[in-house]
Amino acid sequence: MGTTPLQGFLRRLGKDPVLQVKVQAAATADEVALLAQEYGYEISGSDLLQLSGQSMDGVRISRIDHPGEYPGRYY
């Protein structure tokens, strides 16, 4: 069974310190998804948000709550 684009991106993220800095500087899941797409991984911001609170390939995915957002909007 092959890996999904999201798994491939997270595996790369776990090993690439430059990419880690870029992801940490991103303000939204959509910005992280755009970074992933620049590296050839077709994922969306909602793909990331659905995994909030989980760890995959050594990377913990955390959703940051912003004031004014609807609770539970993405899950």
C-alpha cells in the first residue's frame, strides 16, 4: 500500500528543518497546504485540519484557534 500525499508531506516535514521553519511561519492550514503543493504534495488545508491533535510520521498536527472562528467548523 502506498503513502498518501499527506503522509509523504509529513514525512518530509519531519526531516527537513528548512520546511519546518516555513510551516511554523504559516498563519493558516491553507498556507501550509500551499507550501506542500510547492513541494509536489497535493493536499488541502482541510486535510490538515481534520488531523488536528494527531501525530503522523513524527509530526504533531495542531490547529490554532483564532478568535471569531466557529467551533467545530472543520471536524
